[in-house]
Amino acid sequence: MHRSHNCGELSESNLNQEVTLAGWVQKIRNKGFIAWVDLRDRYGITQLVFDETRTPKAVFKKSTGIGREDVIQVKGLVIERESKNLNIPSGGIEILVSELSILNHSETPPFTIENETDGGDELRMKYRYLDLRRNKVKENLILRHRVSMIVRNFLSQADFIDIETPYLIKSTPEGARDFIVPSRMNNGQFYALPQSPQTFKQLLMVGGFDKYFQIVKCFRDEDLRADRQPEFTQIDCEMSFVEQKDVLSLFEELIQHLFQEIKGIKLNEFPRISYAKAMEKYGSDKPDIRFGMTFGKLNEIAKGKGFNVFDSQELIIGIAVPGGANYTRKEIDNWIDWVKRPQVGAKGLIWVRCNEDGSYKSSVDNFFNQQDLAEWSKKTNAHAGDLIFVMAGDSQNAQTQLSALRIEIAEQMGLRKSNEYAGLWVTDFPLLAWDEDSKRYHAMHHPFTAPKNEHLDWLTSTPEKVLANAYDLVLNGNEIGGGSIRIHDTQLQEQMFSLLGFTKKQAKDQFGFLMNAFQYGAPPHGGIALGLDRLVALLGGSETIKDFIAFPKNNNGRDVMIDAPSKVSDDNLEELYLKSLPKKSS
Ligand code: ASP
């Protein structure tokens, strides 16, 4: 028997028991005649004592040979500790060791296995198996397990069936590049790894499964942005005979249930706002609604007053910074510099101080009188003591830039509290987005998303005006999920492909299987996918998804531990018919 107990469960109630423990050596405090060793396993830490007078001589001698991270097994007596550690359950006892076996020696680890480690990111990634021994990382993975169990139970109880879909498939577009896998058995042919199980889950609805879910890996070959992973996990769901409101209410309930179970927090009902409103009020389709500072549109009252910068612009918007009237000029200038950085890219900012006495002082006093500025303050909901920042530009840029400013100010003012959560649904996205480079429409969600019924006629006349039956779930400014009601009619699906620039043949080659299936009684259906990595990170009070993935890739998409991706042998290439591919000349 390797162990009778684990390292987290012994307490005063076990005094005088003979126990066997096994684990890793966390720490050794050696006074020569007596040594204490912290023994660690997944469950906790128990202190061992080796004492010249009380421990058998041979065992005491052997104990001098153990080092950090060695794997040992001990037998001994549970005794009361002299100086108790009240922070851990086993802190009142220690084990007076009578037998010791060293099961395996460890090299000195490249960083300390402590909560506050001295190891940098890259080093910890390279030795991820050691990083996993650290409490923080361990707790994150246990949290992930709990979340996924709660999700499974919730969905299973709601009659969803967990069905696996294949990984070696044909492209399923979600707006990214596919990872491609060459087929050895089919000369010159390739599989794609799924960007999502989208088409398969729709086929499951045609197959009559009515409610499906899967916690599933998805693969997207995107240029990596910070905290994006090329492979990530989705809670993927699909339902038949539903409308948008059915999907939203069920998944809102799931998120609320998760927060209740994991954090004991009761979330408020999620407001539902349209994409257009979200852009107008927050300049973002994933707004953080934990704080105000919503946008006020100033076009009507700020144009035509002789201030050229405004007159020539499409959109003039402002936000009120609570208590900002007492920012010094230097502080205001810092914010102006902040928005001018290339990452934000604004040309500048106009400001208005709303003084306590009801007067205004602004950077544009030459053009706007007190009356004008009072109007601005009304539109931006500013109060005496606030500061108004105004951004002007073409609609998209002005909105994105002011949104970035809004978030950063809130961050610095401590308004984005990590223990406060607010969810919302963003609905009514445009169906299509025009891409100037390729001169064609792209599906804003994906090509299987249904247009709003009342907009069907516009598909031929003014496609850019068509809104989709699509929705995103946003939590604290993070998009944690999205989905849509789907097209379930062959003709409409064909029309959609043609709008997206597919020829009939291309559509048939790529998605013939789906359109065929739609001819055999496809039920109306819709669904959603939630990003598990981000959801767990948010529940863990962090925004870094890497910390919640057992073996993540770095920002270049590399696994530095196993050193992947890597070259393969010429033989391999030959087998896969890739050897003779002409080299691109540079
Ligand atoms: N397949 C979609 C995605 O991965 C989600 C959905 O529409 O259900 O974003």
C-alpha cells in the first residue's frame, strides 16, 4: 500500500494513528539534530518530522539524503505539533516518521514550486508538468473540471445529449483559416480540423436529436493575438424547434447556475440589447456594463459652430468621467497622449470640465459657449464635478477609440471590479459585412445563420441592411459565446452562399452534404457555443485563459514543452505526397 491517507486529510482527530503517506518534498528545514519536511500531494501538505532521538537511526540518516521534489513514502505516527499552523487543516499535527522510502529522486527544479514562484512564463511553460504542481495552476484546473461537470449535469438534465463529432473533416468556416491534415491513404487529399462542429450539429438536428451538446476542441489557424489559442474548447449546443428567446433564456439560466454553484453569486437578469444600440451606447459589440460612462451623440449640437474639426466628421461622441473635473491639465494631457498611441490611433480628444459651480471650462471655449457645453453635458449625462471627453471621426473609428478610452478610464478608476459580474445579450447583428479587400460580403457570424424573417426581401435589394437572427453572450466586456437561429431551407442556404460569393459548384462541392440533408425534412433549429476557456478564466477571476489550460500554446502557437510544431522526416513527407511539392521561390 503506497498510502493510507492523503496529505490534506489528517488532523487532530487522527492523533496516535499509524499512517502511510506518499508525495513530493516541498520544503526541508534542517536543524541538524531535527528536520521537518513538508510533504505535498494534490490534496495538501502534511509536516513530517525526523528527530535524532525519536526516529530510528537508519531512517534519520536516510532522511538527510532527500531533496526538494523527491518522491517519498513514509510511515509514521500522527502526533501533535508544537507550533501549529492554523492556515491549513493538517496544521495541528505532524508525522513522526519511522520508515522512509525514497521512491524517486528529483533534479533541482528550474523554478520554485510555490504560489509565488521565481520562474518566468517561458520557463514554466517548458516545464509545465512542474508548474502543474503549483497550487495556483492546480486549483485552476480543478475549477475547470468543476465547471465542465456542472455544465454537463445541467445540460443532461435539460435533455441534451452529449454526442461526439469528428475531428478529421472538411472545412467548416467560422471566419478563420483551417488547420489542414494530409491524408496518407488518399493521394493529394486533405482533411481540415473543425473550426467548430457547426455543420455536424446541424446534421444531428436533421437526424432528429433535438438537443445536442458537446464540450469540444475547435481549431482555428488565426494570426495569434495575446491570449488566443489555436486550439480551444467550446461548450457547443444545438436545439430543434426553438426560437431565439428559447436559446437565450436556457443559456442565461446555465450561466446563472454556474455562478451560483461556483461563486455563490446571484447574477442579475442579462439585458438584451441590439448590436446597433451597443455600438451607439458603448462603441463596442461586447460592452462592459458594470459601470456607466455611456456615449452621448453630439452631432446636432456640436456641428455648425465654426469648429472645423467637428464640422468635417461623421460622428461626434462624448463620455462623462465621474469626478473627472479635478483632473489636472497634465492628467488630461496624459489621456490625450493615451488615445493618440498607435494601438488606439485617435487624432486627439476634446475635453470639458463641468465645474462644481455649474460653469464649464473646455479646450474649445473659442467655439462653444456655456449654453452649448451645458447641452453636451446633458447628452453625455455629465454632472457637476465630471469631465467630458469628446471624440470625433468616422463612425467606426470614433466608436472604437472612445470605447477603448472608456474601458481604460474605468480600469484605472477601479470600476472594473474583478468580483463583480454583469452579463448581457447582444442581438440583431448585421447578417453580412462588406470586405473591401476581397470586394465581397462575409458572413458576420457564419454562413448558416438565418436572416430575420422580416428582412428576407432585402437579401436581393439591400443585403447590407439585413439583420441576422444571431446573438452573443457578453460578460464583463468579454464575448463568452455566440450563436444563431439557422437556415434550414435549401433555397435560402443557396441564396446565402451566392451572396457570399460562392458559385453554385463551389457551394455544392463544399456544402452539398448539408443542402442535401435539408431536403429530407430539416427541423427549424438554432444553437450556441460558449468558450469554456474564457468562461473558466472569468469564474477564476482572471482574464488569462492560458492559466486555465493544462498544456497551452504560447503566443506564437508553439508548445515549447514538446517543441511543436516541428519538422518531419523526408520519409514522412513522401508518404504524405508532400515531398515533391514545388518549393516557393523567394
Ligand atoms: N459555431 C459557432 C461558433 O463556433 C457557434 C454557433 O453558431 O453555435 O462560433
